[in-house]
Amino acid sequence: MTTGLLIAAPASGSGKTTVTLGILRALTRHGVPVRGAKSGPDYIDPRFHEAATGRSCVNLDAWAMTPDRLTSLASGNGLLIVEGAMGLFDGAPPEGKGACADLARLFDIPVLLVVDASRMAGSVAPLVAGFAHHDPRVKIAGVILNKTGSPRHAEMLARALAPLNIPLIGSLPRNTALSHPDRHLGLVQAGERPDLDAFLDAAAEAVEGALDLDLIQNLATPLPVTDHTPRVPPPAQSLAVAQDAAFAFTYPHLLADWRAQGAEIRLFSPLANETPPPADLVYLPGGYPELHAGRIAANHQFLQGLREAAARRQVYGECGGYMVLGDGLIDKDGVRHKMAGLLRLETSFAARKLHLGYRHAQAVNGPFPGRWAAHEFHYATTLKAEGTPLFAASDAEGTDLGPQGLISGSVAGSFLHLIDAIPS
């Protein structure tokens, strides 16, 4: 049986990722079978969850996934701690679908509300009361005060909260040593932090000294089970998947779907100048190729292997992988780097522009047919995109975004990150 709870916050920046990681690591150190999950489209935080627990972490996306898919992904043994995204009730327009509160309703699990209390005292009570009474289907079962300034400050906050009769899990004092370095798409990736284990242990020690871990476990409630496991068909029976610091953005649930249906997945590293291994399809996922553009351009063995692969099998690029399939990529300093030249595409980071949001995508052609729930999150500007579009797309509100991506022969790609197939 799986029990679960959701860690959420009134807003982004409240510290819920650090709190979640500290709890996951602390419970793991105490021998509790615990794993993490992340609400929404996030490639980075789940890898921290996995490092904290040594167990796989899934994305639970209430906008892009069906209830059966969500319930199937959440199933397992032990305690599942879901880390929310943004604020508890923040979802996609127009009606807020995809908020982590949707997961609390679907799974009927309690919410621990992480409050950044660094700039408040008595006002914490009406804030928490508002969240507790906003939706009776979303139960605020406990409060974690974060970034308190002193023991006296924590006491003031606790007194203000006492009349609400909502359990106070504990108060974490402000600790700059537990801050995360970040970059334009979020936190620096877990695999890039040489101090990762030390950081996770420090977070665990902070949690062990401040929070009631027994109460956290006791508040968790059973998760629903399902007999139906939705699966996305593999785009090919063998796939060569790029995986390194420049190409790290793959969804584990899709890879697991494909493996479960007999597809063979072979990993390789473009940054190590490796050629794609033999496979029916070469898949370049998203990541940070703009940070490694010079190195990628100099890795002639990889690029030539990619070109040779395109002559006899399918090649697909997603977001960062899509840019590498193009003619050139201009980095933030305005330097152009020659890429694979398989698509008539030029992209630039010299003048960054944010592209962010959920997308409905209908494949015009290519290895991922049908309708898809997807998302877009990048800062690249497209200077040139010539050829046949790959997708027709609209945003979460149904606004037509026009054609997306390119396909040329056996090579295809787009900026869209595919999350899940939409049932027909």
C-alpha cells in the first residue's frame, strides 16, 4: 500500500523544494521507504528527489495526464511525498487546471503548507486560514514555517497560528547554506553539484532538528489504486537516447512506457563525443546545449554520426535537441556555433525571450503521431525555421499558436516537450 501527502506553498520561492528534500533525505536515513514525486512539468527537481532517496521520482501533471495515468504513476509501496509547483492553487488559465491542489483532490491526500515566514508575524494566521478554508476538498493538515529569524520569531508565529487548530509541524530557521544555485530554466542540475550529498545531508539535519518527522508520517493517508496502466506506444522498437548535462530533459514515465512495451533504449553522450549507437530512432531530448554549444560544435564525431544516422533512420530533437539539429546556435555572447545542419533552423540566446506554457499539439507527421499534451519552456529566439512544420499547436486556453517545429525527411523536432498522449 502507498500512503501519500503533498508539500505545497502559498507561492513560488517559499522553500518547498529544500524542505521536501530535507524530509525525503531524513526519512530515508531513518530507514523509511519513501519516494518523491513532482507536480507539473519539471525535469530538474525530480533528479534531486532521486538523489535524496535513491528511488525513482515521477512527474504527476494534472493538466497533461488523465486520472488513470496519475493514479498509476503514484502507485507503489511506502510513503509518497509529492512536491507541489508554484502556489497551491496556481494552474493553467483559464480555470487553473493543473494546480497541485488538483492532485490533493484526486488522491484525497493531506497538504503540508510551507510558509515563508521571514517577513511576517501575526499575519501568518489569516494567510494560513485563507488557504485552509478556500476549498473543503483540499485539506491543510499541517504547517511548516520556513526561514524564521529567531526562536522568538518562531514563538510569535506559533502563537498566532494556535487558534486555527492546524498542527504546526515545526519551524525551520533561515539558513543561507541551504540555498540552491540556479540558472535560467531553474536550479542547477543535481548531477552538476559536486556537493550534492553534503547538501542533502545538511537539509536532512536541519529538518531532523526542527520538524516532527513522526507526525509527518502519521498525517499521510492511503492513495487510490488503479487496475489500468495507460502507456504511450514507443516511437520505435530501439532508441538511441542522448543523456548528459546538455541533454538531460527526458520524462521517466515515457521511457518506462516504451521499455514496458519491449522497446530497447540505448544511452549515449554527445558531450563525450559519442556517436549514436545503432537504433531505429535517435532521440535528442532537451537540456542546456546553449551552455555547451562550443563543445558540441567541436565534437565532430558526434555530429558526423548524427548526420550518418539521419541518412538511414529517424532522428528526433526536442527543445535543446531541436536546436542542435539546426544549422547554427548563437550563444548568449553572440557567438554562432555550427550545429548538425539537418534542419533549416537558426536559434539565438543573444537576446533572450521567454516562451512558457502548456500546449495542445497535433502531429502533422513524424515519429509521434496523434494528439499530445505538451509544454514549452525556453529562452531561445528563432531566427530562421524553413520547411515543413511538425505540429499544429494551441496554448492552454485554446489560442492557435500556428505551426510548430520542422520535419525534413527522416529528421524532425520542435521546441515542444511532449508529456503524454491525449486519448482519442
